[in-house]
Amino acid sequence: MTALNTLSHRFTEDRGFPASSRFLDGHFPGNPIVPGAVILGYLAARLAESGLSILRVNRMKFLRPLLPDTPMEVLLHQRGDAMRVDFRDADGVFATARLVLGSRE
């Protein structure tokens, strides 16, 4: 996990996920929320830019939903062999996760 030494431990999505996104179709009509798989996919894509991949999701907990068009930031903290991840919006942490990361090499 030497690539973590060069990894920025903070990612931001300034515009949020657009309300017009197809992945919001049916999730949920009249009250759209961003699916957890999309949020995790965003993090996976950002980690891939640093040569890392998510090997395992030990746990992911949603404290409240993320709404479309809501800016968010992702903060990663090393916790032993795993990474603690906090997903935040303007109101604070909306989800947490513990992930095991590995090199894409």
C-alpha cells in the first residue's frame, strides 16, 4: 500500500450528482436520492486515478441520504490495514465506510 503515501486523502465533488442523471430513474420517484453504489463508484474512480482499487468493503453505513445536486467531499483516514472513509456534505457526515484498498498493479 505504498501508493497511499502519494494519495490525496480528500476528494471533492463540487456540483454533486446531477438530478437529471439516469441512475436516479426510479430511485425514488418524487424523492430522488443518490444510490450508495454511485457514491462508492465515485470513490473507486478517484482512487483508480492514484493507482488504487477497493478490494473489500468491510462496512458502509448511511446516516442520511445524499440528495442530487449536493456537493460532497470524501475524507480517507488510515485505520490499521483498512481505510475509514467519511462522506460529507454541507450538513456533515452522511455516510461512513471501512474499506481495504490495494494497488491496481
